[in-house]
Amino acid sequence: MSKKKTNPHRGSSLDDFLEKEGILEEATARAAKKALAWQFARAMKEQNVTKASLARRMKTSRAQLDRLLDPENQSVTLKTLARAAEILGMRVRIELLDS
């Protein structure tokens, strides 16, 4: 009779797995940036705001706005996030949580 292999990750959370693999911080940052980019894109679509007009209103370049809207680009400043949010009638809230 063969012994069935057990999954070493069974019963653990995704966070536990990512932490064990040493990639929890990176995965969390990437997920947050994707969520932000999606929310900005959705707000722009709902308000019929083009990239060019938002860049003008933010007094920034289209390239800077493209970085903000790129879910893979994590090099966006808090100032840029806050400025875009304000123009779109939103605000940025940042929380630090205990681990």
C-alpha cells in the first residue's frame, strides 16, 4: 500500500505561504498597486476623463500618469497618488497594520 503525500501548505493561509517563500512584502505591494491602478482607471472611465486631460489637470506629464495607471509600476509617489485622487474626487488612505 502506497503512502499518500500530504500537501505541506494544507491548512495554511496564502500570507503564511508567501511569507515562508520570502515574497510576502513584494506580493502585497504589487497587489496594492494593481488595485490602485484599477480604481483610478475605473474612476476615469466613469467620469469620462482622458489620460491627456487628467495629466493636464495634475500639471504632470502623460508619462508620469502612465506610471500611475500601470499596475506593474510600483515607483509612484504618495504625492502623485493623492493629486490624482483629489482631481477624481477621491482621497488616499494609508494604514499600517500590525503583523
